Amino acid sequence: MATLDEIIVKARNFIETQRPDEALEFLESHAQGNEQNSKFLSVLGETYLEISDLDQAYDLLKKACQLDPNAEENVEKFLYLGQMIGGKDGEELLNIGINRLTNQLETLSNDANTDSKIEELLKLHGDKYKVAKYLVTKLDQALFVLIEIWMTDLCMEPEAESKCEELITKAIRFDDEIAQSRPEDRNPEVWSTLANIRISQQRPDDARQAVNKAWELFNQKKSQLESISSDPDTDDKAVNEATVEYIELIQPLITLTRYSIELGLLELAISIASSIQDINEQNVDSFYLEGFAHSLLAKKQQLNIEDIGQLIENEDLELDLKDPRTQQTVQDARVALSSAFKLLQVDSIAEETDEELVEKINQLLNQVGGFLLKEKDTTGIDETNWENEIEQDI
């Protein structure tokens, strides 16, 4: 009969390999006898989050936190529940997790054998550095969520800005400590989060520096993961772990692309969007953002407007499609936006795409000259009999 730890490891493997339905079925088959077990309820709550059943996830995570109020068994439940709740209550939950993780990291650094969880993590991960990296990764996740809460729900509080500075400084310190052992393990999201804070503080030059640092680290990580996956000597477990981490780059890279556009780093935004397509060539957001950045470049040159905010806010500024200076840039925008449009003809992709984004793609596509049927297809979508669909949608 499987132990609780074995059950949790197997369930997490299902979750990490994008199989939450299988995780749920597996966990429910072992629910009897674990109704009051915090670790079991925590992973079950996470699984319900993965299938977007927020009510069930909330109830399970709340109960798990009540059964383990000091996060002695695991911290994940506090991080997830804190993010779900937000506000002051969410901050309190996240701080319980952050304090526990910080104490564990200090125990590990001091080689103190006073925490059974550290012994458990050492057995699981194999060495001290890997445990430290695991703890810092969890800390970063919690710190980023807490920063987001202070920038949104609690932004009107007088200490909001100082709290953000305190939290991002802590994240940078942890990142520096990891880099002392292995610089390649720096977390790019630390610098992306710093960029977000600097944007909100209206410090664009500092924000641009942070964006460039984040992209440098993201690009390095992407290359490292690609090398691991392509190396024939890499074992299956390492390949699977690298694949999961590779896919997880998509959302933070989309966020970094948006920051780049907001800061006027349009060429950089195009490069980042293109890198997302290396990971998933059917990502609608990446094609839209690439097309949007190209269109802004063309408008900037044609209209001689340096203020990126003015260009973004005035969506109806017209492009001269015959201007020889920008014909290639406009063409690049059409190619990217046409790829986005093609993807939206796939029902499963269209259903997952926000209606506002669909509208933006169609509007911007019209501005740059309309759909390009015969351009090189990078989406893998069949072009047959598309003319009628195009006439209806654009």
C-alpha cells in the first residue's frame, strides 16, 4: 500500500506534467482516511485549482491551513490561499509561508539539524544546494504574489511603496545568494518584478535596465533547458523536468514582452515574443504582441512620435501603408497578426482566448492592411477555404 508521501509525489507528477484530471482521480481514490491530513488536503486543493474549481480549492486549502497553522508540514497551502484571498488576510497567510521558508533556509545555511522538514527535503532533493534552490524558488513565488497584493489591493496604504521595496530587496538578496554557487540559476522573474515596481514608480530608465537584465537571464535559461532536452545522454526524468520548466517560461515571457512595449523597447519586445513562439508556436498572445510592437515601430517612424505612451493610447492613429520607410515593418506586423488570426479559427484556442484580445487582433490587422493568406504559415493550421471566413471576421 502506498504511503502518503508516495501518493503526494505521484499526484504532483500528474500536476507538473499537465494532467490534473488524472491527479484528481488518483487523489480521490486515496481520500478515505486522509480527510484530516493537511498535506493531503493541500495537494488536493492545488489540484482543484488546476481544474479551475476555485470554491472546492478554497475550502480544502483553508481546512489544510487550519490543521497546520504554523506551516510545519508544508507552506504551499498558505501561498495558494493567500493569493486567492488577497488583501490584508492574504498578506497574513503569505507571511506565514514566507516566515517558515526563511527559517528553513537559515536552518539549512547554519547546518542545524533542528527541522525535520529539512531532513525530508535533503532526502528528496539529494544535496544542500538543491534544497536551498527549492526554498528560494518557493520564497520568490510568495514574495512576487505579496508584491502584487501591495501594488493592487493594498496600493492605497501609506506603506505600500516601502513594502514593495522591502520585498523586492529580499528577493534580490536571495537571488544573489543562489548566484554565488551557480550564477546560471538566477531567477529572471526577480528582475521582471523589479521592472514592474519601477514602472509603477515612474522610473522608466531603471525599469528598462531591469527588463534587459530579466531578458538576458530568461534567454540564458531558455538555452540551458533546450540543451538539456536535446542532449541524448540526459535521462528521462531530467528531460521531463526541463520540459515542464521550459513551458513555464511562457507566461513570464509574455509579461516581460508587455513591460518592454510599455517602456518603448519595441525591438526587444519583438525578440521576446519570437522566443515564446519557439516554446509554443500556437500562442496567440505572442503573435499579437509581436504584431503590436511592429505596428508601433511603424507609427513611431511615420508620425515622428517618441512618446510610447501617446502611441499606445491613441489606438486609431492611421498608418500609411505605402510609406517605403516602414513597408517591411508593416509587413512583419501583418505576418504576426495573420498568424494570430489563423490560430483563432481553431475552436479550442478561440475558446481559451479573451474576447477583448480577439477584437484587438482584428482591429490591428485592419490597420496594417488585412489578413495575409499566402504568407509562410508558422502555425500548423490548414489554410483551405479560408477566404469566406476572413471576409466574415475582418
